[in-house]
Amino acid sequence: MKSNLVIRTLTGVVFVLLLVGCIVFGPQTYALLFAVITGMTTWEFCTIVNKNANLQVNRLITTVAAVYFFFAVLGFNLNVMDAGIFVPYILTLLYLLISELYFDRENSIQNWAFSFMAQLYVALPFALLNTLSFIQVPGGEYGTPMLTYTWIFSLSIFIFLWSNDTGAYCFGSMLGRHRLFPRISPKKSWEGSIGGALVAVAASQIIASFSSDFNAQNEVINRFSWGGLALVVVVFGTWGDLVESLLKRKLGIKDSGKILPGHGGMLDRFDSSLLAIPASVIYIYTLNSGAFHHMFESILK
């Protein structure tokens, strides 16, 4: 039992250091890391559905498509390619549809469903990280916007998820009485979820003390915005965890894999982020619209 705790702790520390280091170090290490994560998670997803649902999802093509989509969104965001960069990805999706015509399989519809679920559930969220990591800021020649690598938003999502997990475990262990979703995850409690949210919001205020990326002119708006992002991450991260729990329950498995000692597989490690990332993108882009800026400023006047 003690050795398992040591292994789990060491794995967690190495994982966090690797993730933080690659995101902060620069765009190259960030892109390489999440391309690898996208590929490994997609491959693992296809593996567990093939093995436990008796399907024949094309793991290689589905994984290649997912990794290509990550780089395609990256290239499009960097303005190094136009929309034509998505043509090979679309052709790959067409292949996944057409290829089933040439196999006499009972589960063709399920193969289609899980192939495209891999793109929507795994590939899309990781690709959307690019829209948070590369943003346009003033400062170019003649005041034109300049594209820059900004790691704070991407990293903050994971910080809030880790803070939520830590807070939920501590508060749930001490105060947990009321089950949050007993049908899917009997161990989660409302008390733990609320405690996790409080810790994540506290972490957001620490970040807000060093980052004014939401609003450099108004500290109150900046702090409220960071706190709102933390709550969005907590709520959708919890749903993301429950979605993967339901998937594993339906497939009859405990862990999605064994690649991370003491932590299971890649899906187990990134399940919360798969819903938290798209929700964060919607939140940040909505908040940065002019209408919301005017609304906040009028409320605070």
C-alpha cells in the first residue's frame, strides 16, 4: 500500500513538472507535448472500445487524423496556412466512413460512432488549446495586432483542475456526506465538489495577482474574470470526469490504461480537461467580446 502511494506520488510529480515545463518553456515544447498527448489519448480510447465493446475502430487512421487536426489548428492559428490545411483531415474522415463499406461487419455503425467520437471527444479539445495559447496582442508595426505565444490560459486550466482535485479530495474525505452522482461515481460528494471549487477560485486569485490578461485597466474585472474561469473549469471538469467514468462503467473497466503508474491511462489523467478546455475557450472568447466588457464596466460604475 505504501509503495503504491510512493509510485503514485512520484508519477504525479513527474507528470506535473513535465506538463508545466513544456507549456512554459515555449511554443515548440508545448506543441510537441500536446501532439504526443493527443496521439496517445486517441490511441488509448480506440484500444479500450475495440477490446471491451468488440469493435474494429481503425486505431491508426483515427489517431493520425487526431494528431493532424491538432497541427492543422495550430498552423491555422499561427496564420502560416489558410483553411486548405484542413483538407487532408476531411479526406481522412471520409476514408473512415467509406472504408466500412468494404468490410462485412456487424458493428459498422458503432465503428463509425466511436471513430468520430474520438475526434470530437479527444482531438477537438486538445486542438482548441491552440486558440488559447496563441493570441493577437497590440504592438506590431503601425499598431497592428501581433501574434504571440501566451501560456497562462492553457496552464491555468490545468492548475484549476489540479486545485479542484486536491480540494475535493481533502474536503470530501473530511466532510463528504451527500453523494454527487452515486449512479456513476459513488465516491464523489457535494461537499468535496464545493471544497474543490473554493480551492480553485483561491488559486485563480493568486494567478490574478500576477496576470492581468483579462483586463489590465480594471483589477476588479480581472479578478472576477479569473474567478469565473476557475468555476467554469471546475464545473465542466467535474462533468468531464463523470463522462469518462460512465464510459468506463459501460465498458466494464476500472482504468483506461496502465501507462501512468498509479494513475491509470491517458484518458484517466486528462478526462476532466476534455470538457474543461472547450468550455474555457467559449468563456474566454465570450468574455473578451466588446459587449461583455461594456456590461462589466457598467455594473461596476
